[in-house]
Amino acid sequence: MFDIGAGEFIAIAIVAVLILGPDKLPKAIATVVSWTRTIREQAASARREIVAAAEIDPSVTEDFKSAVRDIGELHPRRLAASILTDDAAGTPKPPAAPGRGGSNGLPDKQQASIFDPDAT
């Protein structure tokens, strides 16, 4: 959720000790933890209520999640990475455009000339 590394966490801890002081810090941490739990419980409750009110079948939501994941795989960076890397694991490459010859969408004659190291 939050991309906080060790350095940022230490900096936040130092600032918290300086602002709150060592005597108030444990109570502040306990308060933040309890707020976090309350918010999570309310979010889960709201989600359950929405699903119940909309009469959504849980299997439909799983299908929707998998469809969204499939769409996420069509991100241009992922597509470029899958096309441009030679993966020995054999990850599937996107299909060629209809009516074209090769796997990269070019006619068979132009397959070998797709990458020119002198042009880069």
C-alpha cells in the first residue's frame, strides 16, 4: 500500500519522537493502530453491505478481478518487455495482427531485419 522503506521509517520515527516525546509516543502509536483497525473493519463492513445490497455473486467478482488482471497485462510497458526480452521460460507473446506473416506482425521477409544494432 505505502512504499515506505527502512530509511523513511527511521526518519518518521525520529520526527515522531522529537514532536511527541518519548512519554507520549506509545499512546500515540496505540491510538493510530486502533484507528487503523477501525477503518479497516468499516471498509470491510461497507464492502460486505454493498455486495449484499447489489446481490452480487462472489464468483462474479472473482471473474471480474481476473478480467481486470488480464487487462493489466496489456499495459504498454509489460507488452514491450514481453516482446523485447528473450525469455527462456516461454512467456506467451501477443498474437500477430491478422493477415500478417510473422510473430511480430511483419511479413516473413522482414523478420530478420527487425533489430538493427547500428541504428541504436
